[in-house]
Amino acid sequence: MRITFVLIIFLSGCALIVGGREKNVQKLHEESIQSKCFFENVPLVLLGGGMASKNTLNTISKARVRGALEFIKKYRSLLSNTLVMSGGPVEGKDGLTEAYLMKKMFRELAVGEKFTESIEIIEEAKSLSTMENATHTKDLFVEKKWDLKLVLMTDLFHLERAKQNFETAGFEICPALVVDRKFFRDAYLNSPSSN
């Protein structure tokens, strides 16, 4: 009886924390839209969420790619033509990278979508963590002589931490929530691990 009561209190507390976090992230996203920072022709950066195996994206990464495509479709006429896919290999140097697999999935999902033909996709394929996403993306921006300003695309549960890591690396961030709770839930419920 006590264990059940403690478990209920714990789960209730978790729901409050997640609910509060969701509101904060949603507010960041809405502020980005209102400030029009999406529309300043700065590169878009999509962060990987991991891999299921050496050569397969996990469900989180797949949801982020699907969400990014929908986000770009919705705001296409106002966004940059540069999209950086950020994510390295899971197991050392063997296997494909998240960046390569996300690019491949994006192109496959976008078949027949004229608006995606003009998008240049650049792979940042070294990073193994969110902090490394930020530092290796900064290296790429410096190499290309781009301003340290970007639209950061990720999911509800990752956006705050990713924003902090990229700001620590020196970026000015426009946060873009491309996977909300419903999309995230649906991705898990409707996507077998083989997708």
C-alpha cells in the first residue's frame, strides 16, 4: 500500500515537472515565431537523437527528421536554404553517421516536394553528444565564415538543454520545436523499430 502511494506521488511529480517543462519550451518556440527570428535567413540545424543500431536511426531521430520536414514545409518561403544535420557515429568510426542517415531520410520523405530541391544539406558528422553538436557546428560555421546565429531544431524534451549548450558555444539561438508531445507519442506508437 505504501509503495503504491509513493509511486503515485512520484509519478504525479514527474507529470508536473514534464508539464512545466513543456510549457517553458512551448513558450520559447512561440517567442521565436513572434520575434520572427526564424525568418532572418540563418542556417537551420537539426540535432540527431541517437541511433538504434550501427546503421539505423532511433525513433527520436526519426521523429525529429519528420518534424523538421513539416516545420520547413510550413515556413518554407521564409527560411534559409541551408540545413545542417548534426550527429556522428554511434560506435567509434565504424558505421554510418546520424547526420548521413538523417539527410537520407529527409530526402526520402521529401520526394516530390519541390520546395526541398533548393535546400542544401550539410552533414556535421563528428558529434556524439549535444555539447559536441554545439562545438562541431561552431567549427563548421567558423570554417564557412557564417555568423554564429541559427535556427535550432529538436524535440520538446531536448530543446532547453540544447539551447543552453549552443549558447555556451557562442551561438545566438532561435529555438524551433519540431517534435511536440503528440508527435513524439505518435512516433513511438506508430513506428516499429524497423522504420
